[in-house]
Amino acid sequence: MNPLSSELYRRCYKNGTCRLECFGSEMLVAYCMFQLECCLKGNPEP
């Protein structure tokens, strides 16, 4: 089993989701393992 797949889409900081890269409509709030980004839906801060 790939350890990356178990980390991908895992819940993280403030109910965010671990992804390879955040979508434009999401903001990066933290980092997960393997340099994954913890993304939270909402408007990115300016």
C-alpha cells in the first residue's frame, strides 16, 4: 500500500483536506505529510 494514498484526501487543520495542490477556490491553511497542502474551501486571503 502506498503511504501517500493514505495521506491524500485525509482531513486536516480546521476541517481542510490534504491535496497535492489547492484549487483556486480554496486556501492553503497548513501542510500535511509528503508536502501535501491542507486546503480549506473558501475565498483565499488577499
